[in-house]
Amino acid sequence: MNNISIFGTSSDAGKSTMTFLIGKILQEHGFTVAPFKAQNVSNNSHVCDDGSEIAIAQYFQAEVLEVKTSYHLNPVLLKSGYGNSASLIVEGKAVSTKDVREYYRLLDLLKPAVNRCFEYLDNRYDCVICEGAGSPVELNLMDKDLSNIYIATQYNTKIILVADISKGGVFASIWGVYNLLPKALQKNVVGVIVNKFQGDMTLFDDGVKIIEEQFNIPVLGVLPYLPLNIGFEDNESLKNFTQDCRHSQKKIAVINYPTMSNYNDFEPLIANKDISLEFVTSNVSLEKSDQIILPGSKLVIKDLIWLKETGLFNQLKQLKSDGKNILGICGGYQMMHEHIIDDKCIEIDTPTQIEGLGFVDANIIFKKEKILKKEGALFEIHHGVSTKYPDDFEKDNISGTFSHGLFNDEPFEIYKKKTIKNFVDRMKARIDVKRLLNSVS
């Protein structure tokens, strides 16, 4: 069995979903598989079984495929930093904050970590399914790309293209990506999956003929648009969630500040038909909400300043006085403290102390060593430490915690497994499984 690269013909084409879908198909035919992404750029991450940190997409793929989670699945992770910088996480541990240009200069130093992790998986599984990043043929960045061209070239993977038809221009995107690939990689393209089709799928029968006969690229499947509502990778995918609110009994507002993180905390709430969930991006009135949640944040100080600039800061203080139920999770919990102190420049380029909401009678101090903890469904990822309440806080209408995964429960786990099975079954029915297996064997 050859290893596989999943290349998107555009961003948000569905590479993450195709990775676990193809993985499930291979598993059903007796192969062992592992998901892999050499480099991910995401504020949404999770703590692994081995105590390391990886992007949520690879954690979710591993959950679906029932693979033990570790840093090997995502050796390089970039998270938002101040200015043009990014927090660099290598083999599961935060190592530094780098300017993006400086990061690109370090790529050759990161390749050994990528190689170690890929080869670790390659030695243990029949097939490593390597998710690409964005488009593989951004010509000005191809020499700086770890997830697409580098992996496919270094390990001679078979390549499956994923094209998003909902955006329009699907023929141009397939033709363009294929023909801009290096000639050696064009030979490894075994097919394309046309994703997110809406409407009568027979209308694309002629499209399949065009791709196969004129482009000479096999079509492995045409898949319908089907919202999954779990495994949100980023803010863009979060915008696509759907929710049945016809019989909701409780309204919850989540403050969606600029660097909100760990969107997956709210998947159980989206799945709960008794709850109507709203993501708030401006200073709209929150009086009619039964509960307000301040979620995780990659840049707590930046998002706290945003709260003040938008007017939400003052509204939250008034709602607290009015007895409104307010919950803070991780970064949001930190904002609830009296002051946030970053004298080691973890999140900002000069030593800073900023006033918080003052709901919690303590301060937050940023530490250089990131806290990574996992216990069951709950996990922690944070630099800020409370001077008085290291785990959680609860008083009157105010509560806060450093733990993510707060709403996960048995009913949601049952819902998640059922949803994934239904999704895989519906999608698998549209895949030419025999052709897929022959092309990657």
C-alpha cells in the first residue's frame, strides 16, 4: 500500500474530511492507517494522549480512525502571535515565537522533525494519509511548503486532488493545479474527488467526462455538500455550522473575538436541540441571552483590548451586575481576572499589565512554560496562571475554568459517533472504492 497525499485545488476544499473518509475506507478493507499533516496553521489545538499539542484537525481525524494521538500526527504547528509573528510548536511543544519571515528561513531546520514523525508512522501503519495545506501550487511559496510538495516529493506519495465545486471554477482549479505541479508529481496524481456538490448530481455527469477524457484525470467520486457540524478546524469552517433551533429553550451567546480558539468546545451545544447558539462579533445587546460565554483565546490581551474597543467589555460588566450568567473558558476565564500581567512578552512585544473584567479577585501572570494537561475529555492549553484560582472559579452568576471540553458528555459522544458513521456511509457511497484501492495499492 502506497502512502497518500491529499491536495486541495483551493483552500477549504475539504482535505481534512477526505483524509479521514479515505482512511475509513482503507480500514474497512483491512489496512491500518494514520492521518498526518506536516505543518498546520491553526489556533484550534488539542492535547494528545502523550501530553503534546497538535492541531484539532489531526486530533479529530485520529479520533475518527481510532488512532492513538501523539505529536507525530502534526509535527509543526503555527498559532497566531503578536504583529507578524507566530507561535511555533514543534513535535508537540512550544519552542518560540517567530516572525513569519524568520520561520521561512528555519524550514530546513524543521524538515528533520517532519521526517522523524512521518517515518515513525510509516513504520507502524500500512498507509499514512498526508493532508496538504491550502493549495499545493502557490508558486511563490512552493519552496517553503512542508505539507504538500515536500512530503509528496520526499516520500513519493500517491496524490488525490480534492476540488470544491461550490466555489465555482472547478474545471479551472483542477486543470490549473495539476498542470502547475512539478512533472514528477503529476505522474503520481491518481485521481480527483469533486466535493460539496449541491443539487441534482446527474447534472455533473458531463463534467466527469470532461475531467476524465480531456484532462486525463480519473474522477474517484462526486460528493454532496453535507454539513458535519463537528471537527471544526478554523473560524471559516465554524461559519458553516447548521443548527435546528425550532424547539430551543435556552439561548447562549459566545463572544467570537478576533483570535478565538478551541471552537470545538461548542460542538455539543450546537448538537443540542434545546439550545440556540449565537456567535457574537460586535456590541449587540446580550440581555436576551440566558448565558454568555467568553471562549478560549490565542491572544488574550489582544482580544481583551478588542472587548474594550467594541464596548462589549462595559456591557459584560453591566450584565454581571444584573445577575446574568457568564462563563469564561481558558482565555475567557483569564479575562475575568482583575489584571493580566505579561512581563515576559509571551503575547506582546513589550512588558504589559492590563486591566481585566474584575469578576475574579486574582491576577493572571503569563509563564514562559505552557501548561498542557489532559484528563479524560478535559484538557488545558495556556500560558496564563491565576494567582489564586489555578483550576476554576465559581461565585454567584460568574464561573470560569482553564479546562476545554467542558460540555462533552455521553449523549454527545453517542451523537458524534452516529453523525460520523452516517457521514462516512453517505460519502462512501459516492466514491468509486475499487478504483481508489487499485490506484493507491
